[in-house]
Amino acid sequence: MAIDKRKVVYQIYPKSYKDTTGNGIGDLRGIIEKLPYLEELGIDMIWLNPFYPSPQRDNGYDVADYTAVNPDFGTMADFEEMIAVGRKHNIDFMLDMVLNHCSTEHEWFQKALAGDKFYQDFFILRDEPTDWVSKFGGNAWAPFGDTGKYYLHLFDVTQADLNWRNPHVREELFKVVNFWRDKGVKGFRFDVINLIGKDEVLEDCPINDGKPAYTDRPITHDYLKMMNNASFGQDDSFMTVGEMSATTIENCILYTAPEREELSMAFNFHHLKVDYKEGQKWTIMDFDFIALRDLFHSWGEGMSEGDGWNALFYNNHDQPRALNRFVDVKNFRNEGATMLAASIHLSRGTPYIYMGEEIGMIDPDYDSMADYVDVESLNAYQIMLDEGKTPEEAFKIIQTKSRDNSRTPMQWDASENAGFTTGIPWLKAGKSYKEINVVSEQSGSIFTFYQKLIKLRKDIPLIAEGDYKAAYTDSDKVYAFERQLDGQKLLVLNNFFADDVTLDLPADYVNGQVLISNYADVTVTETVTLKPYQALAILVK
């Protein structure tokens, strides 16, 4: 199943994009209103985070009904109109499919709790829990009513893992996928999809909180082939991406190589753990450039050689803003934002833009824990206090690492609440909205640079199709790579620091064409000096 490698995807967290009703929650009509803006940016597809009915314990990733629209976001008629208006603006939609688990409020779980044996087999119930740890902290098992059994929840206690070994579960989930295909959806992002293949016999696994017992199990590939076959694989123009938790290059080649008929591409998160001290998220450290560089190279080359396909990104709804993590944002926000963009948009894979990234949005700089709503952050804060950190120390870490950093309202203009709502937003707007917003940035350097990068991918087959080869692998400041296709070559240089860096150019590239740079007046000679956070791409035909 070949995908169109020229396409660029834009991620919208619907709750935070644009509120048209004044209830403080973004909605589908808000997305419809902003489609002309997104067409101007040049993107091809919008990935929407879940908008299904949900108790919102995990911001919609606890789905209570897979085939309906949460009234907070609008109606099914709004959804159908959004698909139709999107087409007029040459924009398709990708939906988030949360098929590893569902909310304990879902009728399947409720029927199971009420004693229905058919639905009890929809979940993973055991008499004895294992030692696995939930990804949100604490035990991964909870009592199943008063039955004496326990149910597995790898995430929040209200998110019960589904039993993919049961063919009835697979049949129901494939129906869900086809329901949305029939509505005109052209893509799916499958949440933590590499966790669906639990072992038949579940045993204690003290290594890494139990992850090896349920991550990337071989049967997962069988399930994905079944789903491909029963649904989206019937449409060659479809785009699918799997969110892969703690995965490997070898598995992602298997998930995404076209002839295997599983998924179009895979997200991995290793590069977003390079600022985790000793591998722990709730810590503060400067990002490790060498680790970042080497991860990009190993994944770029490995997936290129194995004919796998990467989904490329720095930002999403679960990550703090990349500008705060990788850039001296006080002094070089514009340069840093454009350099980060070039480093993925010119690489091999499908680039994803997270809402607000294209205008250089930054973390909100909240004042107290009262400003946060994310369940993971609230739990982590309490755990850090229990471990002996002071409230000040714990708060500083939450400020740096919370998922709410990226979930703040989209900054449309300088009016109150960033033009997101006329009411009280569900999450406070970031402090920067008076300066950083669409009105002030749309003609600025970041937005226009993104437009150029998106156009280059469409115009130059080398960028969309070329292979990936690591360059300057010993540089401790510059992340660089080469792309090659049909005799054309492109060298992409990205300076990740606030200092000038001088490099000797390979002879092939001396006097090459400057395809794009985030600094003006660049000349290419035997040596090139990269300015702070400079991105420079040199083309040789």
C-alpha cells in the first residue's frame, strides 16, 4: 500500500483549537472556520485527537462510544460538514482510533460488570494480578467489581484494556474503523497500537515496569494485517500511522514496509526522551544533543534501508513545546523554530505539524498547580511530593514536562484568551499570546518558512522520495543528513546551538544551490559558517 510521500499532516487538539459557542471548549465548527487558514499554510490532512463521548479522565482517550460525537464538540452533522468543507479546501481528515482500551463507562465494560460473560471476554480479566505498572503510575490492575477478579488497565484505572485475542472484539473494532471510513475519513492514527498483542499467559515481568510482556509482541503484526485487510487496506489513498510505545527500528520496519500491508508509517518517541535524566520523565536536564543526533541518524538510516516509513515530529498533545526543550527561546525563537522545522520537513518521512508550531508557540509559563488539569501531571506532582521533593521543586518539573504545555488554547490574536473563546477556557491560555499569535505571525518568518518547506516537499521528488544518509556524524553541534534520488543530492545542515559553527563542505556541494535557509545572504564555498540555529539545505543536481 503505497502512500503519497509529498503530504504533510497538521495535528489539531480539538478541545483547544477554536471555540465557537463560548463554553470554553474548542469544537468542530471552530475547525471548519479555520480551514481557509490551514489551506493557506499548505497542509494536506488534519489529524484530530479524540472527539468521541468520554468522561474525559484522559482527555478523550477514554472512549465511551466509538461512533458518536461528544456534544461538547458538536454534532455528527457538524462532523459531516467539516469533512465536506475540508475537501473544498483540499484537506482530508485523519481520526484518532483508541483501540487498545476503552472507558469503563463504555457499554461493553458496563455489560461485563453486570455479569454478561460474552462481554467479560472483551477485557483482560485475571484472578491474580501481575506486577505490571500502569503508565500513569501505580498498579496496572484494578478490582473487577466484586467478582474477585482484576482487569488490566495499562493507563488510567478508567481505561480498561481490550482483549484482542477475542475475535468478537476485533470484529467490533474493525466495524468502528469502517464506520468512519464511510463518513469520508481518509486517515487513521492508531493510539498505542503496538500494545494490543498481550501474551496469552500473563506473567510477572519486573523488567521496565512489565513493558516487555505486552510491547511489540509478534501477534500485533497479525492483528494489524487483519485490520488492514478488513478496512482501510481496501483504499489505496488511505494514510495510517501507528503510535508505537517503546518500540524498535526492526519492528517499525515490519509495521510500515509496504509489502507487509500493516500501516503506512510509525511514530516513535525515543528522540523526545533526550531530556529525561536517567530515563525518567519527571526530571529536569538540558537535552542531550549527541543522543538526539544519533537517534535521528539510526532511525533515518535504518528505516531508509529497510523500506520502512517514519512519521516525523517534535510536538504533539503529549509533549511540552519543542522550542522550550531544544532552543534558547528567549533569544532565538524564530531561528530555532525554523531550524527545527527544516530538520524534519527535509528529512525522509511524513512531517507532522502540531497546532501553533507554525507560529512558534511556547509553553504557557503557568504560576501554580491550580492552572494544570492533566491527570498525569497531577498524579506526578503528588508522587514527587511523596518522594520528598518540595512543592517548589515539584512544580518546576511539572512546568517543564507537563502535557498541558501543548494543550493550551491556540493563540489566534491578542484579545482576551488569545481569541480562542468568548467564555472561560477549559485550560488557561499561555502568557505569550499577546505577542505570539496568528494575526502577528502569519506574515512573519516562522509561518512563511513552514509554507516554503511544505511546498518544497510537493515540488521536489528528492525531498519526498529520496533515501537518508547521516552526515557530519562527529559534530557535537550540527545535525546533518544527505538525501539522494536519481542523481540529485541534498545536504541539510541544522545548527542546534546559539553559537556559530564552521564546517568544511564535501567537494560535491561547493558552489551548490542554496535550496532554503532561515538566514538571508548565504554563499556556499569550501567552508560554511552556520549562524545560531541556522538551517541550510544545499542542492546538487
